[in-house]
Amino acid sequence: MKSQGNLGKIITLGCILTLIAFGILLKMNKELMARGVVLAVIALAILTLFI
């Protein structure tokens, strides 16, 4: 994926799905869970860039 230049697009698609989950968690007043979702996505994106 990295050599074909599709890595950024895949990360973006994953972030869109995470944004939906983040919004749902905030509406349910689950701020700590929402923060964990965001931190997990950031960690996975960084890990994906280095692999």
C-alpha cells in the first residue's frame, strides 16, 4: 500500500469510521471511551506509517 501511494487514503477511511464512533460515544456521555478511541486511532496511524 505504501509503495502504491494508497496508505493515506486507507488511514483517512479508517478515521471517518472512527469519527462516527467518536460522535456516538460523545452523545452517550462516554467521554473517556471517546478519548480512548481517538488515542487508539492515532497510535494505529503512527504504527502503520512506520511498518
